[in-house]
Amino acid sequence: MGTDAPRTRHHNWLRALTWLLAIVLLLVVAAAGVGWWTVQRSFPTTSGRLDAPGLIAPVSVYRDDAGIPQLVAGNDHDLFYAQGFVHAQDRFWEMDFRRHVTAGRLAELFGASQVGTDTFIRTLDWRGIAEQEYDLIDDSARAYYEAYAEGVNAYLATRSGAELSLEYAVLGLQNPGYSPEPWTPVDSIAWLKAMAWDLRSNLGDEIDRALLSTALPAEEVARLHPGFDWSTAPTIIDGSPAASAPASTGAATPLDSGDTVTDAAAGPAATSAPDVDTGYVAALASLRTTLDGIPALLGPEGNDIGSNSWVVSGALTESGLPLLANDPHLGPALPSIWAQMGLHCAELTDECTFDTAGYTFAGLPGVIIGHNQRIAWGFTNLGPDVADLYLEHVTGDTYELDGKQVPLEVRQETIEVAGGAPVTVNVRSTGRGPIVTDVSSDFAAVADSYPAASGAPEGASELSLQWTALTPGTTAQSIFALDRARDWDEFRAAASQFDVPAQNLVYADTEGNIGYQAPGAVPIRKHGDGTLPQPGWTSDVGWIGEVPFDELPSLLNPPRGYIVTANNAVRSGGPFLTADWDYGYRAAAIERLLTERIDAGEKLTADDFARIQLDTSDANAAAFLPVIAELDLSGDAARGADLLADWNGHADADSPEAAYFAVFWRTLLADMFESLPEQTRPTGGDRWFDVVGTLLAEPDASWWTNERLGVTGRDAMIAAALDEAWSEASKRMGGNADSWRWGRMHTLTLTNQSFGTSGIAPIEWLFNRGPYELGGGSSVVNAIGWDASLGYGVDWVPSMRMVVDLGDFDASTWINLTGASGHAFHANYTDQAPLWQRGETRSWPFSLEAVRGAAEDTLDLRPVPGVAPATSPPPTETPAVG
């Protein structure tokens, strides 16, 4: 008995432990099962048959192995109904989140932390402008928006909460009472305001110049914001560098109230900036901080936000018909800002007028970029100056204008706050636009007096904003006209309605034509060029109209046989559009790569276009390498120079040289410009390529001096930066330079726009993906940009890549940054990201035969007997060019 008792206790302990482990395992399995059930319950039905109340006739939804939907319908109503239904299947949380952004209602979802963002959006009144635009569009376009909303709401009627998306389960932990409202056409149109903000031209440069003007003389401000070099950089219309420079477009003083009306083509006369007081500086700095906060939702501002597109005529291609390429550069998001889709009529008739495919916005009907059965088109940002700041003399509820006090327009906005009391905001506006110094409590008090040079009376000064997107326009209906345009004239007619944001449109058709059109609302100013804030107390400044569409740049079938747009200047003459062009590094590289093949007598192919999109040649490195090679160096600086000696200047992901040069470049900028105001420090993009590239030819310029480092002169400054960079690179990547790789530092984490920066690691793990190691860089063709003031991580990307073959649409290729699905853990959530990372593309079926042949899943949407559609579109009309 004595020996059996311990053994029995031991067996009992093992038995208890076994049961405990079994229970824990069961709980883990159960939790995993519940978690997986919660995750996948939102995955959409993609095969079989679903009832769709309100359809007129059946619609087929074909999806390939990437989950990309191609819709086939018998009439326009059903086509857009199905687009709304499918967008909601794949991306409804994204749609719901976006409409809360554009309506200034984020605090309803996430609480008091978003009141500041909502205040800013309410101040600009994006939702109110969208409501006015809905009233402006024609009956046909209105019917398409309504049919789209019907489709979204038909899907919402079948699901709720976590059945719609995993994000709703997470949101329920903080805001359990939330339930999405029905979708409306205005929800769709409002997203266009967000895109206009993302591509808002030079507002950041305007603030930057004004801040610099408080610390530097006018000539040094101009040096740090150089103009476009018309003698060396290619323009869109002329291609090769223009023979002569255009008329001066020098910067106007921020407080100049002269009454000269400047000819739009010539640009304003140059003037020098006066001294500016500290209150003015505080207002501008605070505004810049506020503006920089909005990109957390919409993508960062910066010169790398742009895009590449080019088109080549059939005379230069292997197929004998044009090729067209496009890769818009935007802030990365998860899911991608784009949703690939095809919208096909089974047969083109008066009742069914669309056969188009390309890149769409979830929440917006139609195809934004892509092709139809006759034409193809691509977008890049034109970048005209469409937003101006004005210094206002405000007293109480009035502002000064021409010596009189004029009442401000005041409206009240109530912001509902999840878990808190509503917040009331008073929005004040002048005749030009809203007072933006009200958008945040962080704004410093503005000085009571203006600089003596302005002659302004004493009083509080504030800032107002005039922006073309705050005037209702017709972009919302132009998309449908683009989608069904059949030739150059119809394409231009569609473009004439595309007013905000102003864009470069490249064009090709199956008849062999190639073209370019710049659409958009571009203001004509009474005075100044928009590079600095203007005095708001006089009517001698401001806008006097818009550049007529027929005066905007346009080009059809140039003799050279190709057109390249990469945000570079359009042409040396014509109406004044902006003083802040991209400096042309990407455009020059694309032209060089095209002409190398053309001059060699090679016929261009889609594969050639894809390779050009991936080019990583760095013009900034090319400028520095010969200078570094001639320096007499020692120590770590010499080791750095030796590493760079045989480098080809390409910023490839596996390149040790590219990694080291990036560290050198960031170090050099910090050392050269550390005396600048903090918010004007170099970001390292194309403007700084140009600034420092010019200074390379001025070895004794004062910018090469850093008293803290005891460095004077170009060569000493470069040597010091090479030395510092070697030390930093060694700390980051180890002592063996052979193991360094640019991709180790230059990484992209795909971040969910809503929960991806929650600060709660498990939630971020649910929705974010990456990091992905990448090559490329700022102002190279493969524009995977980074901000040298922040670090080496990726801030801007080619958000998609496409090449359209007008000789065989089914031979075209495309790729998205992430995937078709917005559902975390879905197979198509980020399945395209590794392909995008490696520079690969997918086949792009377009013909119904190819679409059906590529289909992995087919979903049939069926009308419900007795349930009639709420809307049906009137006969389609093609608008005239105006």
C-alpha cells in the first residue's frame, strides 16, 4: 500500500493535467473557430445565384483567380446596379469609411479623436459641394448614380455588422450601436472631393515659400524653389526641351496689393517679399501642421504624388497599333485605392451603352482609368495652381474689403461624437472661401499688425482658402462620357466636363490615333501667380475666371509618334497654369528609354513598356557620382566613395550602393539645410534634386557651410556626409557593406486606412500586411518615393500599373497594389502585392470570350418577380465640346 499511494497521486496529477491541457486546447480551437467564423462570414458569395430585387434582367459576375469582377448586363441600369452590389460585396467598409471622411463624420465612428479632422472637412464643406453637384448632373448620369446606390443597398439589406466586414466587429468593441445608413448618390460624388484634395497642386509649396520668406531673403527663397528648366527638361507638348524659355513667372509678394491684371499666358511680374511678422509665421506653420494631418486618411502630400503615362503610335510598335501605359503615384493604402473591374453590355444597344474595363473607385460608378472597345486613356496629375491662400483682416464677424467691413458668411455645423457630447463648430467664409484658421484649436494667435510694407490697418489676421473644388462642377458625369467615348472628338467632349482635379489625359484608339488633353478648372488671377498668400483686404487680387477649355493644352498625332506625361510642364506658351511643375526627371528618363529603342529601329512592345515602368535609374545619383569620384578622401568617406565607384546609379532593392547613397543623400540634406525652419526641411524629392544639383556647380555657395560641423565648401560638406553615412549605414545594416541592401531600409507596410494605425498591435496585425522590401525611389520612373525628413520607408507608390494594347485588348496587362478584396484574410486581400513588388503584371481579359475563359467563379444576379427598379436611365446623349 505504501508504494501504490504516490503512484496513484502521480497518475491523478497526470490525468488532471491531461484534462486541463485538453480543455485549454479545446478553448483555443474554439476561439480559433469563432475567430475564423467571424472573419470569413463577411466573405462574399461569388458563385451560384442570388436574388437582386430591382434588377430588370439577369446579370453575370465573372471573377478570375485574382477575384477581379467582370460584369455582364443587358441594360445600363442593371450594369450600374450590379457594380454597386459587387463593390459593396468586396469593399463596403472602405466605402462607408470614405463617406464618413468626406462628410466630416469620422467622430461618429471613432469618437472625440476625430473631431479635428471632421472640423476641417466641414469647414471645406465637401459634402455640401457634392450635394450641389448631384443637382447639376444630367438625368442620364443621375440615373446611373441612383442605380449604383440601389445595388449597394440591395447588398446591405442582406447583411449587417461583421457579416459586412471584419472592421464592423472591431468597431463594435468601441461603438456597439453603430449601423450603416443606406447608400446615396451623394456619398459617391463626395469621394471626388477627396481625390481633388489628394491632388491639390501647390498649396504646400505656397505655405513653404511663405515660411521661408520669414527667414531668408527673396533670392534665397527663389533658389530653394527654382522654376522649371525649360532649356533642358522635356515638356508634354514639345517633347524635347523647348528652344526658348517662357515669359517670367516670378513669385509675387505675399502682401503685395498691386492692382495690375496679369496676362494669363505671360505670368505675373517678379517682386521681392517683405519682412513678415511672427504672428503670420505662426498662422502659416499651424495651417501646415493641420494640412499634414489630413493625409493620414487620404495619403501624404508631396512632389512624389504624380504619375507616369505615355502613349506611342502604331508606326513605332510591333503590332502596328498604339500602346498606352499608366501608373498613378499615390499614397499607399490597404485595400488599394483602386478596384479593378469590367463593365460589359452583352450587346451594345440604345439601352446598354457601355463596354469598358479598368480601374474604379469603390463607391463610385463607372471606370476611371482604362479602355473600352474603341479607345484607351490614362491619367496623370496636371498640377495647376488651383488653390490660393489669402491673409484676411477680420474684426468680429466681418472682414475688410476695399476699406469696408463686410459680413462674414457664418454657418453652424454639429459634429456627433461616439461616446461623447456633440461638438458645434462655427464655419466662417469670405466671398473667396472659408476661413481656415478656424479648423484647429492648435492655431497660434495671429499678429495684430501686418508688416509695414503691406500698409494694412491694425487688427487680427487670419487665412482664407480659395480652391476650385469648392465650386460645384461636372466631373461626376464626365466619367460616364469617358467610358463610352468612341473617338477623339467624343473623348474631348467628355474631358471638357472633367473640371476637378485637373489632369493630363493621354489617349489612343483602334484607328491608330494618339492624343493628349488637359482638362480641368484652372483659375485666371488678377494679380500674382499663386506662389505666396495674397492680401485678402483688396479686390485687386483674386480670380477673374477660368481658362476656357479650348485654350487648355491639347495634342493629336504628333510627328514624333509618342507623348509622355510625368507631371512635367505641358508647354512653354499658352495660358499660365502654375509656377510649380514637377522638375521633369521622370519624364526625361521615360523619353530617353523610348527614344533609345526608337533610334535603334526597334519596334516597341507591351513588354518594353512594362520594363520602362520599372526603371530605377536615379538622376540625382548620376549628378553626384562624378563629383564624388574626383574628391580626395580618407577613412570612411573614402570607403563610401569606393563602394559607389562602379555603381550604375540604379536604385534596385538588392543594391548595397543604392542603400548607402540614400543614407548619404539624407545626411547631406540634413547637414546643408539644418538652419531652415523645421516645417521647410528637405524631403529629398525632385525639387531638392534640382536645388542641390545646381549648387554642385557652385562649390563656394553659403549652403555648403555648416558651422556646427566646422565644414565649409562643397567638397568638405560632401566628404563629411559620406563619412557620417558610412557610420549610419553600418549601424543599420552591419559592418559588411556587401550585405547591405536598399530594400532592407526602403520598406512598405500596407496599412489599413482606418484601423491600421490604431496603436493596438493585435488589431493592426489583423488588417496590415508587410513589410515588403522595395527598390525605386523619389523622382525615378519606378517612383516608390520616400521622405528624407522622416526616414527611408516608402511613402508614395505606383498605385497600379497598366499597359493597354490597342492591337489586341486581351493582350493588355494590369496589376493592383493590393488585391480585389477589402476583407482581411480573404485570398484576394493582398494577393497582387507580391506581384506588384516584383514588378510583375497580370493578363487583362476584355472580350467576353476571354472574360468567360478566365473565370474561376460565376455569380448570377437574378431579378425578383414583382420588384421593379427604382430608376431607369433616359436615352444616352454625347455631350458637345465646350
